[in-house]
Amino acid sequence: MEPLRFLEFDCSEDTEGRQTWDAVASVTPRHWPALQGEVAGLLAWLHRCYGDRQGPAEDGGLWDFDLHGLVERSAPQEIRFDGARGELRLAAAGSETVRHTLTLSLSLDPAVADRLAEALGLEIEGD
């Protein structure tokens, strides 16, 4: 599996050893296809190795995931105070910026987490 470029995981572990890996990545449109590819590659690996065991732990699943995206558009605004009038003066100060933010949460059986960390060359540290 390719090394990760955009995802950086925080890891926590429950009392039964199940791990949750959480990552948030926010990129410009130029890097959005690469981020999508990274996430798709990671989920494809899990599906190839453990596809028949995806689902919640309480249903016997070895792994599961939660994935969300958000497109944010922002534009800087210049704000000045007009002392003579006692009011704010607003003006556009630049062009719009677009960012794609993706959140991924993995719920992993300890053996799956170990194998995934090894495949990615990661040393995962928990709480």
C-alpha cells in the first residue's frame, strides 16, 4: 500500500482493545483527487483483506468506517472603521478560496489495526 500523504490518524482504544483511528484532511481542489485516491486505496485494502467482516463490532465485524466530506468556500473581507461616521466599511479583499475537508473514522479489531499499521508503515500511539 502507498504511504499516506494527507491522512494523519489519532488513535484511541476501548476497554476491549478495539481501536478507533480518526483523521481529518483539508485540501485545495488541486489535491482533492489525490486525497480521494488515498482514502479509496485505504478502504479498498481493508475491503480486500476483510471485506466479508465489515460492520459494527457488536455484529461481529472486524472493521467499519465512517466517512464525511465538506466543501468550504471563503473569501477574505476587508473591514475598516470610519471614525468620522462611526461605522464599519466593508469591501471584498480577494478572490474566493475553496477547500475540501474529509473526515474518516475507522473502527478496527486489534489484529486488523496491527496489520493495517504494518501495511502503512505507521507506529500508532493511543491515549
